Amino acid sequence: MLTDGPFYTELKEKNTYSTDMQVCIENTVDKLLAQQTSGDKPGMLLGKIQSGKTKTFLGIIGLAFDSGYDLVIVLTKGTKALTNQTYQRIADHYKEFTETDDLQLFDIMSMPDNLTKWEIRQKLIIVAKKETNNLSRVYTLLFEKYEHTLSAKKVLIIDDEADYASIGYKVTDSEYMELQKIAEKINEIRRRLKDYDFLQVTATPYSLYLQPENIEITDNAQTFEPIKPAFTELVPINIGYIGGEYYFEESSDNNSAASYLFEEVMPEEIDVLREPDRRKFKIEDILISEKVMRLRVAIVNFIVGGCIRRIQLKASGKAEEKFSFIVHTEKKKASHQWQEEIVNYLVAKLVDIAKHHREKLDGLIKASYDDLKNSITVLGSQLPILEDVVKEVYSALDNDFIMITKVNSEKDINVLLDSAGQLKLRTPLNIYIGGQILDRGITIRNLIGFYYGRTPNRFQQDTVLQHSRMYGFRPLEDLAVTRFYTTKGIHCAMKRIHEFDSALREAFLKGSHKNGVVFIRIDESSRIVPCSPNKILLSTTTTLVSNKRLLPVGFSTKAKGHVVNVNKRIDELLGDYNYDKNEPVLIELITALNLIDLVYDSIEFDDGYDWDCNAFKASIEYLSSNSSDTTNKGKVLLLARKNRELSRIKLDGSFSSTPDNPETDQTVARNFAKDLPVLILLHQMGKESNGWKDCEFWWPVLMAPKNTKTVIFANDLNESKS
């Protein structure tokens, strides 16, 4: 029975849970008590990256204790650092209860094997890594040493940072499904418990939700049914949280500070940072070399941005904060060593020119100030005068404000954690260089710079989102000086993954995942067929939701003579279309697909940009064939407009991405895109004065119908999971 007792009452008072968080905590415990949960049907606490999931499940533990649970086992991601961070946060949250002997908290590897009855009668929390030795010790203590005491308690297992491995199905070379070792260890514990519930906590649950009940998918299936948790409770997103919406949606708004976040890094620069090679880069050229230009800009921006924030805080009467910056491009320790050498050398050179070549440093500071003032001005924050910023930067360099730390082993990071289990910021400006140890769970405060270059062969949603250490609760003033440095290719992949994440999260919110999320691909015969979601490579997906727009960006036209001939063929297909008509007309699907093929044949893309034409066409075909009106199946709505004169490049230097006027074209398309997709074709004059090649061309935009359910088109599959 759900009871608001001494644990939860005191926790609410101490931690000032928001009303929404209290509702989430209480709903979760209520559902745990009311529903049977297990490994196959766990309860699910779904949050976003660094959005307060830990604080929420710590509240759930307190209410669970008040409601009859006696033992909580918290399973953490398999690193000592994250285990320590989780342990420290629990210790801080429950300090009053451990001091009054109402609660015992143990790390499983240091838990004594001679517990007294006095201790066993108290509420117990055991923290264990999802690692073989930790889980073996959990099993030994529960079912051998304390078999008739601990294992008989009412137990709540909380699987923190749950992911695909937590359930753990994989396909072996012989194509048989088997449980992974860690998952089997967890299963062994669960099977022996007499009375338990199972709650998984994650920000990246999709491999869990979408794990197949069987691996066979028939060609005539329309949806792929996911395994469904017993229930899903959403962690509320409170004011101040910054996530993918800010980085990949709001950033397209020129009136937002987010539009200044992304700064492109050339792939060649990431390659230079991989290992020393004097043929590519001489470290003594650090202040002038184009080979590491963006890293140099990033470090200077971080120093200047941190100094601006310290001036702002001091002016407002607040304590001067410490700030952090991450360089995360490689897993290899040798690369971290090289990057540490480069950054140390750069900072040393900045200190040197501060003493002997002030004009050089003043120029670097001025360039950074001019960059950062744009976003500060847009946000409406106080902009310190340049002279004050210059003075603060010189003070930072002179007084050793900058700490450069390599973090690439568990031993290193545990030394660096503070009492709350977070990376300790020792100086006003902290630069961390590392790899996988920074991937997941570790909290880094006041992050205002992220230089990211991890390029795995196969981007996976769970992995890439967890790399996003720039997500979390951020003051708006910090965001004004925050920059995200990565390659265009990685940025595009992360944007696709964000779209996938948002679409599925929306499906969970609406409950539509219970009816299946549509996963499709094109087979060898060019048919659109369902595909198994556990094969999908997220960097090659196209996500469709209600009224979403798809279009190519970052292109120019091919040779004028070739495009003129293509345009003639497009005109033939369009026939006597009435371009002035303010409503779309029905055309055959094959005509729409032919139009797209012709457009694709007329354009070429700048480096770092591409258009997945196959996904675009597959989306049209799927949306057309799924019309609820059988008479419209195989049809597409066409809205064409002539004589547009959009510039190729926007004022901020980025490529134009809205050829369809939001007030006219998009509104008309949205009004008609109820059951069928609308293909918007926009004839551009392509004038040289607008950055084009003085050649007319057509620019296509696809708008999905309003009644579209979540659709994921996979243009590439991970055949290792076939």
C-alpha cells in the first residue's frame, strides 16, 4: 500500500522536490505495488540525459521504504567512477537516516559478511556495478551468507543506466539468441528472490522497448511490435534543462543564442589530433597553423567565455563560478597523451605571448569576444566591455586559472571526483581530455565548451546520446558563451539521432508505441518492407512524424547545360500545372518519384552535406500507400510554385534551409496534408547574385501527413545483428 511515511516526508522537505517530480515518484511506486514487474516486463523510469533521473529514483527509494520494501539493490553502469558517484549521491540523500540507524548503505564489494540482526532489521541499500564480480558477490551474500534474512525481504531492484545489455539478448555467429553474461547474472538474482520488483532507469531505452520477441519479420507485417515494459513513467523536465531540442532544433532559429552553438571542425583536424605526425602538424606552429585552427579557437573561446561569465557573476553580486571544457575525440590513451601535449603547449604559448607579444594575444581575445558577443547580445545578457575581458583573461593566464587534466582511466577519474561523485573543478577554468570514461553518467558542472570528434564506424543511438555531456541544467547566461565543436558529418548524425529520440519519446508520451512503431527499409527488390529495429544504425535513419518536413540542404546545381535538360523533363511531367492555384493537386506516386529522381540528377552537394534520396522516395511511397482512403492509395499531393529567388547562403553564413515560405507554402501544405503526403516543388531562379550558378532549378520539400504515426526508415542496417 502506498504510504507517505517518515522517509519520503523528510526527503521531500530536504530536497524540495517539484510537484511534477513528486507525482512521478508517487506514480512509480504506486505502479510497482499494483503491477507485477520482472526482467521481461520491467517498470520503466524514462528521463533525458542529465535531466534529474537519479534524484527521482532516490525519492522513489524513500517512498518504497515507506510502502513495505525493505531492501533496494541499485545496479550501476560498469565503471568504478559511476558506481562511486551513485554511492556518494545516495549517501548524501540518505545521510540523516544512516546517522540514526534507520538505514544501512553498502557498496557490495565492501559490504561486511558478518551483518548483525540489528543491522539486518534496518532498511538496506546495496550498490553494485553491473560487472561479474560485483553481481556474483550480490548472489553470494543474498542467497548463501544471508539466505534466510536478506533474500526473504521485499526487494526493489533498480537498474540505473539500463540499456540493451540489461536484458541482454544478442545474436551469436550461429544465429541463436542467448543471454549475455551480465544479464544472466541479474537473472540469477531475480529468480532466487521471493518477493521483488524491477525498475529500469534510463534516458536511452529504445533497445529495451524495441527488442524483438522473436527475430522473424514477415514481409506483409505493417509494424514491428516492441516488448512492452509493465509501465513507463516519465521523469519531468524542469525549467533550465538543455537538451537536443536546443542543440538541434532551436539552433535553426537565427533569433536564438542556440544558432551560435555549432562551430564546424574539419575532419582533417580530428585526424591531426589522433597521433603525432610532423608531416601533418608541427606543434610549435600551434598559434598559426590551420591544421588545428578550430581547437585553438575552442580553447581561446573557453578562456574568454569563462572570464566573461566570471565578470558577469561578480557584477551581479554572485559567487564567481568555475567552468569546464571537454575534448573527447578518441578512445585510445595515446591520443589523449598527444592532445594533452597540444593543449598544454597552446596554453603555455598563450601565457608566453601575454608577457612578450601582447598584440598577438589581444588579437585572439578580440576575435573570440566578437564571436561570443553575438550570442550574448541575442540572449540579452550583460556584455562586459572588451577592456575588462582582456584584463580578466590576462589575470587568468598570469594566475594559473587553467587546469588541464587527462581523464582516461578509472584510477584517474576516481581521484578527480568530489564528495558528490562529480568531477571536481579545481580551478576557475578546467579542461578535461579523455575518452570512454567520460561517456556515460559522470556529471561535469558548468560545461561551456565541448570539442567532440568520436567517429565510431557505426553510430548507435544509446552510445552517441550518452556522449552528449553538454546536455543538462544550464543557466541561460552560460549558454550564451557555450560552443559545440564537431565535424559536419558528426553533427548531422547526432541531429538524426536526436530526431529519432524525440519521435520515439513522443510516441511513448502518447502511448502510440503500444500499437507498434513502424520500422521500414528497402529490400533487394526495391520493395518497402519492415525491418527489425535492433539492426538499425541510427546515423542512417530518416524519422517521420506528423507534418514533418524533409528536404535537401547544402547543395548547388550541376553544369548549366545538364540542368536545363533536366528542367525540360520536369516541365514535361508537370504539364499544364496551375502554379497560381492555392491548393495542391493529386498526382500518381510514380510521377512524384520520377520528379524526385530528376531533381536529384540536377544538384550536387558541398562537403559534409548529402541528401538521402532513397529515404526521401521511400518516405513518399510509404506515406502514400498507407492512406486510410483506399481511393488515394498510390497518390501524392503536389504543390508547385514558380519564380522564387531564395539566396543560397543566409546572413549568418549557413545554407538556406527554408525554401517553402512558412506563412504561405507550409501553411497550405499543412492544411491539406491530413491523410496524404504533400510534395512541395519550388522553382528557384538560381541567380548568381544569390550565390547560385545562374541556373534555374527545382527544390523539393516533403511534408508528412498529420495522421502519420512514428516511422523510422533505415537506409543502412547493422548486419552483425542479422
